[in-house]
Amino acid sequence: MWADISVVIPNYNGAGFILESLQAVKKSADQYPGDVHIIVVDDASTDDSVNAIGGRHPDVTVIAKSINGGFAQAVKTGMEAAQTEWVVLLNSDVYPDEGFLQPLMRWAGMADLFAVGCRIERSDGTVEKVSWVRRDLKWGALSTRPWRLEEYNQLLERGQAVATLFASGGSMLVHRGKFLELGGFLPLFEPFYYEDVDLGIRAWRRGWKILAEPASRVLHDSGQTIDRVERASRVDRIRKRNKLFVGWLHVESLPLLSLSLPRLAIKAVGWLTKGRWLEHKSIGDALQQVPAVRVARADNRAQSRYSLNEVLSLVNESPAIVPSVEAANQ
């Protein structure tokens, strides 16, 4: 038996594309052997999203919020409303393939599984690097460990998945109970960016696994949702601020104090001489949240089984795997 699942879609002023996205989700639901419950959390849209969804998709549950609370709160509202053990989280401008649910759910019986990420492609066929994420720790900061598309495609050909540091918050299967136990996405990262990176690291540090599943394909031209409603300079400023938060929350004290912060100070001097004020504003924004960072950092440490270094070793050295009979959920 395949387990019933919920699909939670946060929406803000997405009337121009959410109807098409919902159509794609419903086609995938028709292909799935179990029941699929679709929930849209409208975050106080000022366009015609709610009426449009009700008119075209009356079978979709719409939770219309009267006050805009941001992405993290909208997701948490949808998770709390869902009644299934497993929930697929999708952005409102993500278009899944008809068969994208089964490859995700074949892992649902795996012990200590937290989430499974999708193969994210752009409209030109480019595979987004966020589909499979590995990181190294250099100079007290996280740096990208690259992978080759051929390597990723081999996983698909062999019916395998692989460990990933995090799954994209715009297209992933997640265990509802574990998500709520972690408190969901941290408000610290509002309004957007890097909240899924932090969530993935917190899950791994707790001892829960996250997989990248190349057979589950979704289409998403990244950044379109945010870019429609935000100035590019503000988006970049928030992105840089939140990247700092990830390191401050999870890098161990010694490398953070002896490597990361001095290196940041040196870079800040260089930015100053070059007139790159955006980076300085990002640092200033981050410094204002130091008290909240310290609280979240202490919570992470108290609840974690593994350090960030141990997590990176687990993820980077994990071999490709195939689902067991028990995990296949069939």
C-alpha cells in the first residue's frame, strides 16, 4: 500500500502561475496510487489568487490568511493543517512531472528519514545544483563541493538516490512530525533564502537523513516568485545576510572565532575600499540579530547528536543507495 500524502503550496500573489502549477500537481496526484490532499496557504495575497483557485480548482483546500506572515509561517500553517505523515512542499511556481510522487515516496519506510529532494530543472533543461548539495568547511565557512551532471544522471539510470545536505524548500517530501518537532523554518531567515539550508543541517545534526532523488523531476525557473515582488538589491542583501546566519548557527566556536569572523572582517575592509556598500549593509543587518542567533545556536547544540563537521562527513562520504523492499512502500 502506498501511503496517503499531502501537498502544501504557500502562495502570495501567484494568480499568474499557481493555476497552471495546481493543474500539474493534480495530474501527478492522478498517477499516484494513494490519496493526495492538496492544500494552498494563501499569505494574504492582494491579487485574485483565492478566487481564481476556488473557481478553477474547487477541490483544493485553500487556507486564506488575513495577515501576511511570510514563507516560513505559511509553510507551518500548511503543515499543521495536513493530516498525513508525509507532506510534499512545493512553491507556487513549481511544475512537477506526472510521475514525481512515487520516486519520493519509495523512501518513506527508510529509518530516520527526514526529507527527500527532487531533480529541479529550468525551462532550458539545466539541472539546478540545489538538486544535490554537498559542502566543505573552509576557513570557517561552508563552500560548495561541485558535482558533475554525468554523475547525477548515473544515479537516475541505476535507480539510486544519494545523501544531500538539504532539500530545496520549494520542492521536497518531508516527514510532517519531524518538521514540526524541529519547529519548521526558523523565523530568523524571514522573509526568504537559506531557511531550507538551515533546516537540513538541523535535521542531520539531530540524526535524520535527507536524500536527493533524481527520478523525481520538477520544473522551476528559480527566483521568479521573489523577483516579481522584491527589488533585486533587497533580495541580494537578504541572501547575503542569511548566508552569514547559517555559518553563525552551525560552525563550531573555534573555527568561527579564529577563521570565519577574522576573514569576514578582512573582506569587509576590501568591500569598503571598493565601495561595495551592499555587503556592509548585509553584515549590519546580521549583527542586529546576534541575540536571536545566540539563542538559536544554543538550541541547536542542546538538541543535536552531531556537529556540523560530522554531518558534512556523513553527507559527503555516503554512497549511493537503492530502496529496500520495506522502504519502497509498495
